[in-house]
Amino acid sequence: MKKFLVLGVLFILPIVAYLFFASGIHNFAKLPIIEKDIPELNFTNEVKLQDKITVLGFLGTTIERDGGDLFNLNQKIFKSFRDFDDFQFVYLVPNTIDDEELKSVLDEISLLTDISNWYFIKTSQENINTTFESLKSPYTLSQDGGSPYIFILDKDRSLRGRDDDEDYGVLYGYDSSDIAELANKMKDDVKIILAEYRLALKKNNAERKN
């Protein structure tokens, strides 16, 4: 009997410990602020960053390359969090993009999920460059005016990421072409920031009742 008890403890304890610490990450951790005061998208009335949790991306004119990244994001990130009211995807798109090609990709994605909270804002490359540079990341835009990197902005227009990432040190954005990075890093970080706002909302509601 003792032998089975010891084996049971040895088997169950690591699982319990893992579940405790895994849930603790999302209950108590905060996703670090990397940059503050990212400018509002004043060149469009279609969408705003303020008061929304935004995944911000930069879609180049090479849709055949970026289309796969959009599918990755839909499968690994958006589908898991689409029911959160204040969660949105915003992509800045060069004016010179092929509209029919973009529509074809979006039509395919819309067959898999509701993309009503996805916004593709056509604007000048100058506006795209200015917004990208405001993030102060180490990345650069590609020749087609886009980037595989996507960024998490909170409701106060602050850039969120990691300041002690094991691979990069400071993680400003996430490579949407890297499925492992989306699944293992970005998904976890989106969970954390959504949990922050859920906890804040519960706290505010509790204080109002008191």
C-alpha cells in the first residue's frame, strides 16, 4: 500500500504543480509594457486603437506570401479569442494592393471563422511607415511595404510584449510566419492581457456594488 501511495504522490504532484503555476501565470502576471503612447490611426475613421485590445499588422502587396500568415493567425490566435468584445485585428495595407487578390484571401478565411473584427485599412505607405516606426521595434518593413511581425497593443495604445524572453530578450512583436511562435508565445501573451482586463472589470464591478 505504501508503495502505491508513494508512486501516486510522485506521479500526481508534478501535474498539480504544473497546473498551479500554469494557471498562476494567467491569474497574476502582467504582460510588460514595451512602448507607450503609440499614435492613434488618425488617417482613418473606420477603426480606432484606443479602448481596444489590438493585434496590429502590416500587410504588404505580396498577398501570396502574407495570405499564409493570415491563416496562421486565424487558426492559432483569433479563433481562440474572437468572443472577447474588445479584441480586434487591424492590418495597414498599401494603397497599391491588389483588391481582388486581397478579397480572395479574406473570402477564404471568412469560410473558417467570423472576421467581422478584422480591419484592413488602405492608406499611404508614408502612414504605414510612420505607424511602424512609432513602435520602435528592431524590425524593418520589407520591400513590399509589409512585415511578418505583428504587435499587441492594449486599450491605452501601449505596446505589450516580453522584456525577458528566453530567445530575444525583449520581444516587441511576433513572427506570424512562425506557427510555433504564435502557438507557444503569442497565444499565451494574449491570454495574459485579456485576463488583466477581465480581472480589472470584475474588480470595478465589485467596487461599484460596495
